Amino acid sequence: MRLNKKIDTWVEKKFISEDQKLQILEFEKNNSSSLGIYTIITLGIVVIGIGLISLIASNWEEIPDFIKLILDFSILLGLGAGIYFSESQNLPRWKDSLIIAFVIAILASIGLISQIFHTGGELYQALGFWCFISLPIVLFSESKFPSHFWLISLLYTLGFYLQTNSNFFSLKEIVGVFTLVVPSTFILIGSLILRTGDLGLRQFGSSVVFYSILNFMLGTLILLTLYKNSNHNDFMLYIYLPFIISSLAYAGILYFTEKKKEMIIYSLGIFLYGYYSYSLLFRNPERSTLAILFILIWFSIAFLFHSFDYPRMFEFSIIVIGLRFLVIYFEIMESLAFTGVGLIFSGILIVGISVLYLKNRERIFLNLRRLL
């Protein structure tokens, strides 16, 4: 629902007055920023950067090394000055766009210095060093976009490291890292950062938690299901141990911050998720067992979203559970005729339940709060 419609509903239900409505609209008008314009600004800066690179590359061999370095550091200095100016003039969107350009320029600088001085090394080493030295400037931003960009780069760095060392890491171990170690570690680090007072740090922590939840979801939906006919019985202690320690630490944080209900739900979901991943990676479980575990895990995810007041993600989780029930139905029904009739009946049932949910959503959430 758009803001104007929401505010009209609030006025209609007498939550706010007409004067308060006008004040809210005026405030949003003066303080809102267009995502479209922000994207165009970022795109424009990236295009300018590509143009500069193309111009230099056309005469690359003829340019002396010290000129290359002077140009490189001049670009970095200019971008840094632009970030400082944007901060002093309270232009957050310009600042965030320039931060993205600055961290990309840092990566280009690492490549340039490596080429000039022939330092050598692997790609993941350059990316890892880049992530390390660019983190402070990312934390300087008060927007989530630079932190999203940095975290995606970090995950790619980890992927390149595991791929480069494929002689030491099997594909199954790589999957275990991304679906067990990464999300459990991210949710612990993100929850600790969210308890700081700095706005930029809190935005970064929020992004870290987002990627932890995203990886947990991908683990149940996509990655782990690719490896469900394994005959290996070896237990990857160096993967499961960080997963267990991080999960227990986050459960402890929930307990000591007096979120005991969330702690119980999270602990149950993590236990089921760990067993689910272990079954898929190292055993050959029955389909019925996988289906039950999948549904229970997503019920845990749904209740956590509800407890932390994320109604849209709660509804998304319920939709995933409903889709999983449909998959079970397709696995059971062998006749095409029975399948068609069943789907029609299921569709009518889903529509009916959805309509009832939309009409009684507030009452449902109120009863859920009482239960939890």
C-alpha cells in the first residue's frame, strides 16, 4: 500500500488528524529521495569511470608508469574530496554513489599497482585485500546500498578462494561453507553490530543479517537439495563446528536480551536446519523426511519473522510452505486426471484461505502475538 493510501486509512480510522496528515506528507516530500535518480547517478559515475579507463587503455603502452600512478591517485583523491563535500553539504545520495565509485577505484588501483610492480598473486588475494581496506569507507555510508555491494564482493572473494583451492575443497564442502558457516557467522556478527550506536554501523549490521537470512533460505530452497543422494559418511567438523558455535552464541544473545521466545524458535529452527543439511550432504534420506524437515524449518523462519515484526517476510514464508505442499502433492499423485482435479481443488482452497487471511489479518496477527 502506498503512503498516501496508508495515511488516508489512518485519517479514516481517526488514528491521526487531517493536520497531522498534511504535516507527514510535507515531511516525506522534503526528505524522500528517488531511488531511480540515485540509480541513474550511480550509473553515470560508473560510465564516467569506464570512459576514463577506455581513454587510458587506448594509449596504455605509451603512458609512463609514474603518470599512470599520478592519474590513479588523482582519481582517488578527487573521489575522496567529493565524498567529503557530499557529507559536509548533507547530500547522502551523492555520497553513497561516490563511495561505490571510490571502492571500485580502489580495486582498479590494486590491479594497476600489481601490473606496474609485477607483484603477482591470486585473484582472491587481491579481492580480499580490497575488501579489507575498503571496509572503513563503506561503514562511513549511512545507506545500505554500499554495504550490500561490499558484502556481495566479500562472498565472491570467498567463492574465488574456495574455487582456487579446489584441490583441497570438494564441491560439497564449498556448499557446506556457504549454507552453514556463512549464514550462522553473519547473523552473529550482524546482531552484534546492530547493538552499536552509530547509524552507519547499524545499516551495515542490518545488511549482514539480511545476507545471513538469505543464505539460510537458499540453503533450504536450492543449494542443499542438489546433493541429496550422497553416499559419503564423513562428518565435516571444521564446517559444522563454526555453525554450531555461531548459532549457540546468537541464541545466547537472544536469551540475554530477554527475547526468550525468539531464542526457542531460533534454536529449534537451527537444529532442524543442521539436521536437514547433514541429511542432504551425507545421507540418503526419504522424501517424506525431507519434506517434513523443510516445512518445519520454514515454519520456524515464519514465526521468527513474525516475532521480529516483518509481516511481508512472514507472508512470503507461508507462501514457500504452501508451494512445498504442492510439490508433495505432485510427488504423491501419479494420474494426470487426479492431478488436474486436485490442483483445481487446491487452487480454490488457496484462494479461499487467502481471502479469509486478508479479511482477518489483524485478528490473526493479534492471536499469534498472544501465542508467542
